Amino acid sequence: MGEFAEALLARVRAARVALAAAVAAGDAYAVAMAQDELDDMMRLACGHGVAVEAAGTDEE
């Protein structure tokens, strides 16, 4: 996997973590921001053929 794909997957993981934290905190603004970041990263990954399933989180 190239550096670009690795960096993109790291951003997806970070956005997922931020989204979960914002939801847990009940912070609607932070949820919207994190969801926007996640949407942007997913769109970018799709456009570059990066498999996002590889960017799972440690959540159970």
C-alpha cells in the first residue's frame, strides 16, 4: 500500500474515532464536523480506489 493510501486510511480511522466521541458526548456540532470529514475521506478513497474496509477501528 502506498503512502497516500496509508495516510487516507489513517484519516478515515481518525474521523471514525472523532465521530464516535462526538456522538458519545452529545455534541451536535462536533458530530456534524466529524461526519463531514468522514464523508470527505470516504469520497476521496472511493475516487482513488482505496479499500476503506481496511480502515476499521478497534471498537467492539
